[in-house]
Amino acid sequence: MSRTEEIFKPALQGKKIPIISLDNKWYKLMAGIDRTPEMQQLEDKLKELLKRQGKLNTESKEIRAKKAKIMEDIVGVMDDADGAKKQAEYSATINQYNELLEQYQDELLDLPREIEQVNFELMLDTMEICYEQIAQNTQRITEIAEWIANIRVELKKNVVRKQEAELKNQQMYSYMHDIFGAEVIDIFDLKYDPASEHVVRPAGEKPPAEKPAAAEAAGTAKAEPSAENKSTTEG
């Protein structure tokens, strides 16, 4: 048994379903979803049925108004010389109107059931296609969530690898500097920058701009005379 027969039909039985083609929420729901040819046919048929229903109601109202006018005309010609002839003509027109109203009434009685059936089928197709769309989106969400989780793990690993590499460079630089001295270290064409997360930079590459606080502190230290100079000045 299909999902529609087993789940969707029982779920909709007895429910008051809004006319889909008149419900703006349905169009918002279906935005970005490709409708099947069957759904498009049902939607077009539903619109035609509603259009026919509206036309019959309008024409029935107009016919009743014409019929009422003729009834007034019949009373008005009763005393005329040719009143009998006119009454007969009016009566024939009224009979035509009555037959037409009866046809319209029969069709108007059947239309709501037909509209309800087409609307019901369109709602079933809507539930089916939305179910499939939700299932696809759920699978995609799961895949993306797994990708994000893996990336986070890999990111944490790379952060550790980066820190380990920086620490290793710092240790090697300090060791070689202590043993060989600064002049020998220049052979490696490297420069150790302790202000930049212990990163070893190629010689000639400019370090990051000095922070304002650090620059201010450096300037203050430079401006402050040494104790020896201060005593000489005072002397």
C-alpha cells in the first residue's frame, strides 16, 4: 500500500480542507518546489471549476433579476389591448428562464462535490511531494552536519599542529642562538619575532605593526634618560 493510501488519506478524512488554489499559504508552501504534471492538471481543473461556479452564480442572479422585471411587466400589460399576447410572450420567456435556472441549479449542486474531490486529490499530491522534499532536506541537513563536525575536528587538529610547529621553531631558534650566536643564525636567513606568537619569519619580512600601547611604552622608555645621564645633567 502506498504512503498516500496508508497515511495521507486517513489523515485528511473528515478534515475541512481549504480550497488550495484560493489559499495564498499554499502558493508560499510550493514556492521553489517543482509540481508534477498531475498536480498542475489538478490545479488547472480546480481553477476552472471555481470559475464555472462563480459564472453560474452570477448568471443565476442576473436571470432572477430579469425574471422579476418580466413579472412586473406582465402586471403592467394586463389592461392593454394586446395584453394577452404580451403576457404569453412574457410567460414563454419566464419558462425559458426557469429551465435555465433549473439547469444551473443542478450544476451548482454537483460542483461543490467535484471541487472538493479535485481539491482533496491536489492536497494528497501536495502532502506526497512535501514529504519527499522534507526527506531530501533532512538527508542534506544530516550530511552537512556531519561535514561540519568533521571540519571542527580537523580544525582543532590543525590548531594543535600549528602550535606545535611554532613551539618547535621557537625551541630550535633559541637553542641555535645560544650555541652559535646571532651572526651564525643569519646564515639560516631567519628572524625570530617574540612579539608575534613566537613565529619564525624570513629575514627581510616586516613584522606586524607595533601595537599602540607597546609603541607608547617604547617611546616613553626612549625619552626617559638613564640614571647616569640624569646625574651628569644635574651635575
